[in-house]
Amino acid sequence: MLAVKPIPSEVEIADVAVVGGGPAGLMAAIAAAERGRRVVLLEQLHRPGVKLLATGGGRCNLANTLPTDEFVARFGRQGRFMQPALAAMDSRGLRLFFDALGMPTHAPDGLHVYPVCEKALTVQAALVRRARQLGAAVRTGARVTGLWIAAGRLRGVQADGGRVAAPRVVVATGGRGYPRLGATGAGYELARQAGNILVEPTPALVPLVTRETWVRGCAGVSVSPARVWIDFARQSRAGIIGDVLFTHTGLSGPAVLDLSGDVAALLAKHKEVPLRIDLAPGTTAAQWSDRFDRWQAAGGAKTVRTLLDRYLPKSLAGAVCVAAGVAPALRPASVPRAQRRTLAEHLAALPLTVVGTEGWDHAMVTRGGVSLKEVAPRTLESRRLAGLFFAGEVLDLDGPSGGFNLQWAFLSGRLAGTASAEAGVRHAD
């Protein structure tokens, strides 16, 4: 375990100061140190990379093998901002980087990249070891309280116990998700101090809370695959296809998590957001109605819920019947046509109303942060204050689950670290 080394009370001199010891910060420190820069990394917790240890359920899904164009598209309209970082190092380059650190990776499904040992601890250890080998000073228990700006120029950072004098600063503090793992939003205050504009942060990749309480009876039930979409005008009905998990408070699972950032942003403007879930993609409401008609014509003693058990988990089948106003114990022949139609519509587009998220304590990533308009994509340098760079989740750029956000953290950290080191060389020249 890395020993705690608080910063000295006197001024410490560096070429590059990195604020934040997560994946982006560690990569930035390594990249700058590889180029011969004197680097001081400041991490407020007792060890760097704590949040990294929790990623992927401890397995650390560190990258995704999608081609660059498809990778960028998964981040939406702002995805093109990351093209310079991807040009400098794509997922293959990232894997080669970790191979060189003695930490080989694999992609069991051909898409999601993990360390071969599937332990996040090995990723964290490899990064810290490399940073220290290169001579980077890793200061833990060091809380940065502000930028050190004098005469309109960046001089370094202020921290508990002293200052770090550095003409280049990389802010890689992450977002606000999982505050128990060190997320405080401190980087946003540094950005504001520099004059950078922020996009209001909201939770993303976070479970959703529904107004409907019947979901509690289905807690732990998963539907795979299902299709989920936001039932608002101008929102795509294509939605997201994937696993949906019912919880004690609402919904989770990969498909819901990937949609949650959009939902959270809408909740900031509306009190509630309507969702629809297609519980059996490929089967329309009309096809469900035809199926019910056949069941009715066939007669028999089987109940509606028993017949639906072929397609849905038992508890969910019963709950959907009740939500549609159909008694689960009825035989199809006893269900009026109007109720059968309603049930068919619920199966094809189950209505649920989201009234909130499970908040920052359960948010895997942050949507919002430092506006991309304020940052140069080729260097990740602030357009407001020369010498100040941003990397990772502190920026207003987030993607779906599946290694996208962690890969962006690594690659943006490397780009910011490289650019800060080269900017230092240009300044010296």
C-alpha cells in the first residue's frame, strides 16, 4: 500500500501539478513524467485510484474495442471532441500500454476489455508503480483548495499544508458520483476560479426511482432483453435495448443506466419523466392481441398469468396484469376485449413514471461539468487560463456503460499530461 505523503508546508517546485489521483490523473502524471517533466500528483484520499478499484464490480472494464467512429458515436453529439485523444491512443494502444506495464488484458466477449486477472487492483497498482518509477511525486492526503494565480498567470495550486509551484496544472478530479470514494466536485471550483463555464452536473449511469410502487414486488427480477425509451416528444422511440432490472425503488440494469443521464437531465426541468418498456422486443401490441385471441378461442383452464409465464418472469407477469387492470387469475376467455387490448399495450410499451434518481451516492458517472467549448480538444487546455488542463470526468462528456468512460479517462489523462509537458518545453524555449 502506498504510504501517505502529505505535501510539505513549504512551496514544492514542479513542472506539472496533477490534481486528482484517479485513472485520468495517474495517466496524466505518467505521460508528463515520461517526457522528463517534474511531476507532483495531489490526491486527497489515503491512496490513489480508490474509485478505480470499484469499477466493473472490481473486475475493471477498462476499455471497449469498438472502432473509433462507433466509439465516438456512443458519446452522442459531443463525442467528436475526443477524436484527438483517440488519435493519440486508441483502445489497442491502451492495451499495449498496459501490456508494457506487465498487466496484460483480454476481451472475453471481443468487446469489453479487462485485465487478464480481472482484478481492478492490478490496474491501480500498475499505474501507481509506473508513476513512481518515472519519479513522479505522489502526494496522498493532500486536498487542493484553489489555483495559485498571480498577475493573471497560473503559478500552481494551493493545498492544505502548502503550495505547489507549477506553471502547468492538470485537473483530473472526477465528477460527483460516489462521494464515499472521494468525489467532491472540487475540480468544478478550480474551473470556476479560472473563469471556465460549467454545465450543471447531474447523475448518470444511476438507477431510477419510479412513482409506481408495484415494482417493489418485482425487485430483483431482470428482463433480457428489453427496450426502454423516454416517452416525451422529440425523444427517440428507438430507445436502448438491453437488460432491465426491477428494484425496490424503480429500475436499474444496463439499458436503464445508459438512459439515466438523459432522464436525470430532463428531471432538472420536469417533475417527472415518462418511460416505456417493451418487455419482449420484436412482439408488437397487435401480435400480443392476436395471441390473446388465440388463447381465448382455445379455452382451457390456464390463467392469463400462467400463459404469460412463458414469456416473462412469474412475478412480473402478474404485476403487469394488475397494472393493466386485468386480474391475473382470470382465464383468457373471461377477460373483456378492451382489457386484453390494454394488457397487450402494456406488454409492448409498459408505462412507468420516473420521479427521481438514486442520486450521487449511486451514480457511476457525472453528466455535465467543464464546458467543452471552454477547452481545446487537441490539448485539453483551458481557453480561459493558459497552463490549465482538464482530463476525465470533470469535463462535460460521458458515455454508456461498457468501458467507455474509463477509456476516456485514461486517454484524456494521457493527452492532457502530454500536452502539459510539451507546453512546458515550449515555455522554457
